[in-house]
Amino acid sequence: MVWNVTKDDIKVRMAEVGHNTWAPPLAAPAEPPKQEDKTDMAKKLGVESLDYSDFIQAGAWDVHDVLRPIYEDASKTLGKEFPYPGDK
């Protein structure tokens, strides 16, 4: 939640957490960085790896079992197909 407070007004906005948002379609196919590029950059930065640490990876929640039924219910209720973003 974000509050913009001025002397004349208070505006409240909700913010979306980025973990489970999806970007719009890309203009060109996405290409992951090459492993040798990641290794070279890690050496330059003086770190072991540029990948997520085990600690960070362990903290990712699997929310597909919660989100998928919402998309299915919305599709059924509204009579319009809402494809689940994780299936693309």
C-alpha cells in the first residue's frame, strides 16, 4: 500500500507484488544469458555465481495451485477464456 500525503489530500494506492506478475508479450524472443557470459561477469565482480542463492530459491512460494483455479473460475463465470500465464 502506498500513501501520497500532501497538505491538500491523501491518496491511497495498492501496489502489486512483482513475484507473480507477468510482463506483456515481447517484441522478439527472449534469450537467456549464455553461461560463459555469466561466469565471466561473476569473476569480474568477484563473486562465485550470478545465480540466485539456495537461500533465495528456497523462499520462492509455489502459488500455482492457488492462482490457477482463480483463472479457471473467472473463465467459467465470465464466459471468456483467461489463459493462465504460467502455461505460456
